[in-house]
Amino acid sequence: MSAGAGPRRRLVVLRHAKSAWPEGVADHDRPLAARGRRDAPAAGRILAAAGCLPDLALCSTAVRARSTLELASGPWDTAPEVRHDPRLYTADASEALAAVHEVPPGVGTLLVVGHNPALEDLVLDLAGEGPGSAVDEVRAKFPTAAIAVLTWYGTGWRELRPGTALLTRVMVARGEKP
């Protein structure tokens, strides 16, 4: 990763918050569980406190992902532009990266909200095989409402490739029980 290869960019990856499994509801339409409704706003607070508010959010079309983003972004002063991408619902890591490659070069911080195993694999692919406590944490578990922040330098999102980003933070949002 070279600091001279363009401006610093951040990819923020957020796994949707805990979902419910109501009987008779299709997987795509599953809502957030009570814990998910607590954790999603906590994710938004974490991102704001870390200075990681996005310019653009790419979000799966699944109800639980859309609800996670809606609750997370609720307290932000400025909501980002949101693009709901149906590919992120069933994507693997390479398909998720293909969606990222379509992001306009003017976006400095991108948020991707979706599902595992695609998001965990994307984070690990982009961070490479190097050791590090953050990488090890993602390898061990990337639970619901987990957030990974990757930093890299480039003139456009099409340049982002496996092994070219630095995983700078991993956080797990947990809201307080009432």
C-alpha cells in the first residue's frame, strides 16, 4: 500500500445486525430481532465516534440489511447517499468487490452493508494474509453488527484489489438492553 498512489480511502464493512427467524417469512424478508434493533443504532454511534461516516452506502436489498442501515444512520447529521444493490444479498467476496469497483471515484468513505460469509471473506481478501490482531479477530469471528474499517490509497475504487488494504479497526456494536 503506497501513500503516493492517490488519496486515502476507507471501506467500512458492516454485517447486518441480528435478525429474527419468523415462521413462514422468506429469508430475504426476515426482520431484525430485538437485539438487532438495539445493535444497529449502536453501530451508527460507533461509526460517528470513529469519524467513519460514509459518503455513500451500498446495501443489500434484504430487509435485515436495509433496517440495519436505516437504524445506524438515523442519528447522523447527514445521511449518505444509499444504493440498494440486489447482488449483495447473495454475493460472495468477489461479487461484493465487483459492486465496490462500480463506486464513483469521488467517494472517499464507502459503507457496505450485507451478509456473511461474503463480508468476512471480503475483509480478509482485501487485508491480505498478513498477521495482525484485527485480521486475526475477523478470522476468528465476524458476528452480526460487526464493523471492519479498511484503509487504502488510490485514485478510484476500481483499483482496490485483494491484499492492497490495511485493516485498521474491527468493532462489534452491542446496544444496551432496556
